[in-house]
Amino acid sequence: MRRADNPDTTCSPTAMSFAKELDELLRTGRELPTLPDVVLELRTALDDDEMADSDIAAIIEKDPVITGRLLRLANSTHYRRGSEVTTVLGAIQRVGLREVRAICVVLAVVDAFSRVKGDLDLRHFWDHSAAVGRVAQLINTKLPRDEGVGADDVYVAGLLHDVGILLLDQFFQERFRMNLHARIASDWPLWKVEQERMGMDHAEVGSLLVKQWALPEAMSQCIAGHHQPERAPEEYQRSCRVILAAETLCTSLGADAGVEGPSQYDAFSVLQDLGMPDAEIDAFLTDIESVGISVRGAFAG
């Protein structure tokens, strides 16, 4: 897989200062977005084989914001089949129980971060996130089952892979702006600029936030390692590569986040590294081009 040279990541005083500030934010929870109780209730409920779809729907309906967003998503061009869905139970039956759980996690994050204004174009950001999540999901179906990481966790990690960018944009705005300027000046990808200037990149920042929310460890690890899969624990490396491949593909097709700069990877070689045969890669790359369009506007707005 082709990649640019790494910058010097020696821990500078500026990097140490950032680490201290981030630790304080996470430790105190000061103004930090939190996930609603419904997300944790869903996680518990879906582990109970006795829970019916109607029981799951009742849990989701406790949160009117998530309910409204879920119904809108179930009626979007990506999911809509036939008549309009007007109930959460109908959305579950259309979208699928496991995917609804994943979507509710992301919808909760969307709502949590919509309350603070930063510099990011949130619609553009969530379009990219939705595309990466969907492509990661599709790549995962082309590969042998990963016993270490569930398909649902890969999907959510794909959707939330850049959540660290949101945290930096909204809570470390000046640093975020300076990193963007440095990225343009250096022509490095944003994550490499962040590692040099802050001692960690947005993937690691996002992983710490996901841990704060008590989401699964696999999800946190997949987010942390999606730029450098080789640095992840061995049991998570393949799933990290799936998300890396998904982001590389989306960036190459114009469904990028708008702030990260050019990918240092080649989409074909990333899929080869995952063990996908060349003939399947050609077909997959052809089929995948419509995904960014089909998920546009899925979460933002």
C-alpha cells in the first residue's frame, strides 16, 4: 500500500499541552456531549433474545429527536421501498434491527454535536461519515467473517471514524484552525499534521471520546487505528483496514470530509491488502460509485 513518509512525531511542549487539555476535558466532562440513555438501553436490549421488535421500538420512542431522525432516514432514498414508514416499528422492519441500533448511536452523536457551533460544514461532514460507514459495511460483506469484531461495530466505527474531528472543531477551535492551515501548507494529510503538532491525531481523539461514552471496545479500537491499522492490536487490524479502505474509496470518489486532504493510500492496493481478488476489486469499484450519492443528507440537517 502506497503512503507518504511520516512526519517527526517527537512529543513537543505544544503536544504535551494538548494532551493535558484533552485529558481535563474528558475527565471533568465539562460541556462534553453525552449520549442519551436510550443508546445504552438499546445495547442491553439487543443482547436479550427475548426482546421483541415492539419492545425495541418502545425504547427508541422515549427519545423524540432520535425517533424523528430515524423515521426520516427510513424514508430516505437509500432505504425507502414502497409506502412511507410512519412508526419506529415500521422503521425497524424496513431497515433491520441491528442496523437501527447502529443508526441510533450515530443519530444521538449527530444531535449531541449539533448544539455547539464550530467551523465545520456539518452536512458535508455527515455525508462523508455516512458514505464511509456504508462502504465499510459493503467491504465487510466481501470478506470472510471476522471473529474478533462484529459487523455492527465495524459499521458504527465507519460512521463515527472522524468523530474526533468534531471534538477538535468544537472544543479546540484555534488548534483545529492552525492544523488546517498547516495541512494546506505542508500538503500532508490532516492526521499527520495533528500527530506532529498535538502528539495524537483525530482518530485517537475520537477513540477516547467513544470510550467515554462506554461504547464497545472494538468500536473504539477501529476508530483509533483507521489511519494506521498496523499500530492497532492484532485482533482489530483487519477491521481498521476495512474502514481505511472505505475512507480511501470515498475520498477518491469525491465523498471526502472536506478537511483531511488527499489520501496517502491507493484504493486498489488497500483492497488487495485485505485479500480481495483483483477481479472482484474491479467489479466492486464500479459498483461502489453510487454509494456517496445514495447516502447524501442521511444524517445531517
